[in-house]
Amino acid sequence: MTVVELQETAWSDTRIVRECLNGNEEAWSALVDKYKNLIYSVPLKYGFSRDEAADIFQMVCLELLSQLSRLREPRALPKWLLMVTSHKCYHLKHQIRRNADKMAAAWDGIEGTLPSESEEILCQAEQEQHLRDAVAALGGRCRELVRLLFFEEPARPYQEIAARLGLATGSIGFVRQRCLDQLRKKLHERRHR
């Protein structure tokens, strides 16, 4: 099964983890692709540069590779990834603080992150992942419509979206509302699991 097929079938974390542990490289790619935004967003929220966020992303992926077999509950994977990423960010900040005399100008203000801010960052990243998962769980046309309307910059004109999805331009608003209702339902279901 290809990465695209794994994503389109919206495999559960349990199934993806099982396939990863069985050596399925496509499952590894799907797993990283599913959670790349979650992992990458945490360092950015902590104030790290994109390059530093990419380094932290790599460290977390290596940790995932080496520790996945120890994960007792695959459904806990998003929270585990949040915690590992947060710890990597904390340790990097701590290292930066120790070397503050050399790097004070470059890191001015980064030291002000408080534990409550860390919790807020983790909560926000978790909510964003719930949204990404809910969008991924939508049907094909709704998923594509939501992606085109809300996740692309610059925004696409309705005429272009309608042509791409095979819809009448005047029906975009109706279809959008129906898709957003489905998205709300998916988000509600995820919150109450």
C-alpha cells in the first residue's frame, strides 16, 4: 500500500504502528506524514527558527524510530509525540541558557517561556492535530474543499475551486456548509473519545 493509499484510508494509529513494527516502510512514511505538522509546530510555538524546528523534528523522528516498539497504547501516540517534542524544546532552550553569554543577543526573550506557556503550547498543538485528523477523516470531496478553502495561501477563487471539484460555482457555499457540519461532527467525536 502506498503512502497516499494509507492516508486516504485513514488508518488508525493502532494499524499504522503495527505495520511500522512489522517493517512496512510505507507505514513509516504515512506515520511521519500524518504527524509532521504536529511535531514541527511545537518548536515554532516555542519561538525556535524554522531551521531549529527542522532539527528538533529530526530528533523527534529518531526518537520515534527507536522507541515505537515501547509504546504501550498506539492511540496515545499524538500525546507521546507532543511530550517528546516539548522535552526536546525544553532541553534545547536549557542548553541555550547555559551558553547565554555566547548567544544572548540571538536568543533575547526566548528564556521567558513559563511552564504555563508550555502547557498552552502543547494544548494548542494538540487541538491543531485534532483538526488535521478530523479533516483527514472527511470524505474525499469535503476534505479537498476544506483544504482548498482554508489551508492554502493565497486563497483560491471560487470559480477555480468549483472547476477543480466539478461543482457549480453557486453551490460552493452550500457544499462548504455541509462539509463544515461534517467537520464539526468529526471534531466532536474526537473530543469525546
